Amino acid sequence: MGSWRRALVIGGSVGGLFAAIRLLRDGWDVEVFERSPVELAARGAGIVVQPQVVAALRSLGLGLTRDLGVDVSRRQTLDRSGRVIAQALRPQVATSWNRLFDILRTGFPGGRYHLGRDLVGVEQDGSAVTARFADGGAATGDLLVGADGFRSSVRRTFAPQTRPLYAGYVAWRGLVEEEAFPPDLHRQMFGFFSFGLPPEEQILGYPVAGDGSADQAGRRRYNFVWYRPADELTELPRLLTDETGYRHEMSIPPPLIARAAIAEMRAHAEEVFPPQFCEIIRLTEQPFLQPIYDLESPHMAFGRVALIGDAAFVARPHVGAGTAKAADDAMRLADMLTAEGSIEAALARFEAERLQMGRRMVEQARRLGTYMKRDFVSEAERLRAERHRSPEAVMAETALLDFLGA
Ligand SMILES: Cc1cc2nc3c(=O)[nH]c(=O)nc-3n(C[C@H](O)[C@H](O)[C@H](O)COP(=O)(O)OP(=O)(O)OC[C@H]3O[C@@H](n4cnc5c(N)ncnc54)[C@H](O)[C@@H]3O)c2cc1C
């Protein structure tokens, strides 16, 4: 053990908590600083529980006594008339963000988790790193873990040139309470991970754990994600402009989405989707909109500072890898810190391994996203896209991390 023992974790979401819990168990003095002044709460979508998340929870002794979520092993693709045209078996469990977050949050001492601490600056030298916060306060440690998500302030400090790249399409998402499902629809959809595949658009849906960690039948929810092209210069700005005419950057709070945009989305669904998905969209009271971006940081280590999770890489949701990668980044960072004699050496090894993983994940998600592409730069690209367009290919690759060799 060296004299480098105090870790500052910036961001108290899934990635930050995985890192904080593991480092605390490894003997570090850990503090988590979260910008939000109130407890984090779900943005409302489902999460496919990948093996990496289960392994990380298990290694931390968390979540073993309770089921994590809902079984979504049976996959099916429906055609426009609602007929099942393909099926596949892929053992998987889906949960809610709340459920995973609750397990992690209760696994970390409350007194070390600080809400309302917005990081605004980081300084470091050969012996320490200091985090500065918007409230004027500061904290000094030996290691700083930037787990502050997609728009990371830590990343902005060290890699300011890194920008999210718009993928050319958005996802409309929504959640419906299980009890709102009519019996017929429930029978056809609730036990499945289902897909609808009209040209250049894709919808998928599956049940997830309900509120307050409920996974009992009757109290679950159904979650859908619908990918749809939206031109960056015309369509996207329109979708991000709210009822008052205000233009939001990159995302828009669901209650502010313009009524006309929602009405147009609902009308289009009726034109292209199987009746089962149309009904689910009709049952969705508050849809939300997620423009799809790729984000790749050129580095994950800067002296005593490491980036993990969404702060470093964001892949399109097709791979369902966000929480898995955040968990794995956190575990591998801690492994390297245990194995190496200095923080700098540990972080250099961490970066060499995890940059590769992040790039592979983003690349695979991009490949799956070619399904939504209209124009191709070459015939080879068009042919590659075609290979990922069959129901069998989509079902075999979506939300599965086999490509990582995990
Ligand atoms: C409230 C919330 C709900 C989510 N719901 C879903 C969901 O339903 N489905 C899904 O697939 N994914 C969801 N995600 C995203 C998912 O958790 C991540 O993609 C993935 O787990 C990687 O997480 P992360 O911890 O790296 O980043 P994030 O989960 O994005 O967390 C980053 C954290 O850093 C904090 N932060 C940002 N800037 C600062 C700063 N300057 N100072 C201090 N703290 C800062 C943010 O408030 C946030 O809590 C959600 C994330 C959050 C925060």
C-alpha cells in the first residue's frame, strides 16, 4: 500500500458508484461528488442487464439476494400486420435504471455521497489532484475519477476538443405500466423482447422492472425505443424546439416536447408499425426524445485523473452497453490501481486496455445503426448495411455484447 489513498469520484450515477464502492472496498478513502442537488431519479427507460453488470455486482457482494429484473429471453419480430415472422432465444434480464441505481446507492455509505457539488475545475501536480466546485468549495485527493457522464466537465478540462457526433437519427422512447395493457396485447408482447422493422426505422420493446424495484407480475412496465432518421439541420432543430419556441441543445425535457412533434410521431407510427406497437405508443402518456450521438474520447487517463463510463465513450443504444461499460471501466480501473505501484502507471495501463474496448463498442453500435441510413458513401457500405437488416441479424446483435468476447 502506498500513500496514495484518497479518491474523489465526480458523478454519483451508475459508473461513479461502481467505482466508489469498489475503491472503498479496496481500502481507499472515497468521496462522491454529484452535481444534482436532489437524489437522482430515472429518466424513464429500461436497461438490459449485461453479464458485466452482474459480474461487477456479484464481485461487490451486491444484488445477489434479489432478482435484478424481468426475464426477456424470447425475441420476436413482427411484420406490419402484427404477424410473428422470426423468433430467437437469447437469455437476458431487463431492469430499470432506478433498480440498478438503488442497489448501488444503498451499497455506498451516505455520509460519503455529496449532492449539490458541481465540479467546475480540476488542478493537479505530481503529488495531488484538487477538484473545485461551483459553490466555492474544493476537495483534494490522490486520484480523481471522472464519472460525470456524456457532457463531462472533467473531460472538457483535459480533452476539450472531444465532441459528441450526431448519428443522423433520434430515438422516441416511452414506458407503459403493465396494468394498462389490455389482456390480448399483454399476451402477445409482455413475455418478449419484440422488434418491428420498417425500412430505415426500427422499434424494439421489452418489459422492465417497475417503480420502487418492483418486478412482480402486474407491477412491471413496458419500455420501447423507436429509432427514426431526423436531418441534423432541419428536422432535429424542430424536434428540440419546445412549445414556447425555445431551442434546446442536444436533449429536451419530456414535458416540454412540442405537442405537434408528438402528434406527428404518433401519426407516423400508425403508418409503419405493427398494430401491437401502435397500441403501445397510443398507451404512452409522455414519450421522450433522445437524439443519438457517438462520443469517443481520445484519452481516458490524464496524470491522476481517469475518465470512466459515459464521460469517455457513448455508443448508440443498439448495443445496450452503457451500464456494462461503466461497470467494467470501474472494475478494471480498481484492478490496475491494485496491481501497479503508482497511480500514473495504473492509469496508463487502464487507458491502454479500456480505450480499445470503448472504440470497439462505438464501432459495433455504428454498424448496427447503419440500419437507419438512407444514403451510403459506397456500394460496400450499402452491402454492409444490408447484412444487418434482416430480422435474424437484428435480433442476433441488438443489446448483446458477444462481440466483446465477454
Ligand atoms: C438520472 C439518470 C437516469 C438514467 N436513466 C437511464 C435509463 O433509464 N436508461 C438507460 O439506458 N440509461 C439511463 N441513464 C444513463 C446510464 O446510467 C448511463 O448511460 C450509464 O450507466 C453510464 O453511466 P455514467 O455513470 O458513466 O454516466 P451518467 O449516468 O450520465 O452519470 C453522470 C453523473 O454525473 C453527474 N455530473 C455531471 N456533471 C457533473 C459535474 N460537473 N459535477 C458533479 N457531477 C456531475 C450527473 O448529474 C450524473 O449523475 C441514466 C442516467 C442518469 C444520471
